[in-house]
Amino acid sequence: MELTDPPLRTIAFVWWPFCLYFGWITVALLANISAWLVKIQWDGPGIAPATWAIIMTLIAGVIYLYMTWARNMREYALVGVWALIAIALADRGRAPAVATTAFIVAAILFLSSGIHGYRNRAYSPFRKRTNV
């Protein structure tokens, strides 16, 4: 997916919904892993819960960046931006380091998606190409 140049209709009604849904699945997977670890009262090898949250945030960032640059799925990464901003807002009073990390990773993902879109603007589904 997103390695060819199909018509706008395919992109808008197949690729974008799939990217958004896949982005949500990734968010849910990481959240469910975290919730499960809390439920079983896993304390890790002596690492603080906030540190584990930061590690999971960084893992999410790496996954979203990889999918942006390897599969051209900017929309997928923008779901990660939304989720990380939500995490940052929820944790800003409780765990400032987690909130700061989530904001920074969200900003990196947002900038990365913008840079990727700019570099690939010739393949925009809204731009008619004359030399394909």
C-alpha cells in the first residue's frame, strides 16, 4: 500500500481509511500492552513506571516514523500525533517527563509527515501530473 500512484478515488476511499484505521490499531496495541503490564503488576527490571511510559512513547515514535518513510503512510503517523498529544495532555500534571516526551515525539512525527509530504508533493493526489 502507498507504494504506487493510483487515482484520487482509490487513495481517498481505500488508502486513507486504511491508514487511519491501522494507526488506531497501533495506538490500541501499545495502550493494551501497557495496560496489561499494569494489570499483572509488572515492575520491570527495577525501572520506574514513568521511564517505561517514556520507552513506550519512543517505541511508538519509531514505529510511526518507519511507516511514514518506508510505506509513505503520513496519515498513519498523524494518528500517532493525535494519540501522543492526548497522552501528553492527560499526563502533564501527573508525569511531566512523560508529557514532555509525548509532546516532543508528536512534534517530530508532525514535522516528519510535513517534510515527507513536501518531498513527495509531485505525487499529490490533488495535483495533475503531465509526465508520469
